[in-house]
Amino acid sequence: MRLLDSHCHPEYALKAGRLAAWVQECRAAGVEGVVAIGTDLKDWSEYRELASSQPDFFRHTVGLHPCHVEEGWEDIVAAISPYFADQTMPAALGEIGLDYFRLPANVAEAERIKGWQQEAFRRQLSLAYQFGCPVVIHSRHAFDDCVRMIDASGVVIARQVARR
């Protein structure tokens, strides 16, 4: 059986200086490749570099995780497009979505953050539609809103058309 880890965050191994050992452990366990899932501008370039330097093992994604959506998120989402014009193109756009689990207790603040998350998700789904690429979705305590927004985006239809 061939194994692919379709969702990992190797930044911990990178930061600990253990990347080579981590890759060796993965291979020893039978894992033939991994998809390093981007969650913020801070890890996108690192993961692109991994995919570029070790294309036989690493693929990568770029996306703004909902737990990283905060004031100024628009600039981060705007930085996604150049990665899809890069020689080492991402495997997908993500990890994107909605996370209502960790919202503040203050109702007004929670609604403000939910609004930011929803608009960031909407814009990233629009980019995925534009690029005809897969998406990696994060949904926690927000299933109905996620499904509604995915349906409204046309991403699934665009992906089916791109495969034909």
C-alpha cells in the first residue's frame, strides 16, 4: 500500500531543526509524500521551499486559516495569488474555512471576528474558483455556514469542469 499524508504541518520539525529526521521517520513508516498545509503568510514560503527542494516528497498549500484571521487579514489574502503563478505551484488553496469554536465571549467581538472569517473565506473561495484548484477546508462549529458558502462560491462546479 502506498501512503500519502494529505494534511500535515511540518513547521514544528523545521523550527526544532529536525526536518531531515522527521522526513526519515515518515519514510520509514511507509509515507511516500506529504502535503504541507499552509495556514498563514508566515509558513507559505517555507513550505514552497520544501516543495521546491524536495519535490519527490513535499507538496504544499497556501491559505489563511480562520484562526489566523484578524485585523489586516485582507493583505494576507491578497498575497495568495502570486503563489499560484510561481514555478512551484501549490497543490491546493487552504487551509481555509470557518472556526466558531474559539470566538470571544463578548458577543459583539465574536460577531466581528465571524464576519472577518466569513469574508476571508469568501475571498479565498473566489480565488480557488479563479485558479480552478482544490481547497482544504477547516470547519469547526460552523458546518452549515461552511457548506452554504462553498455552495455559493461555485468552487465544486469549477473543479468538476476543470477535470473534464
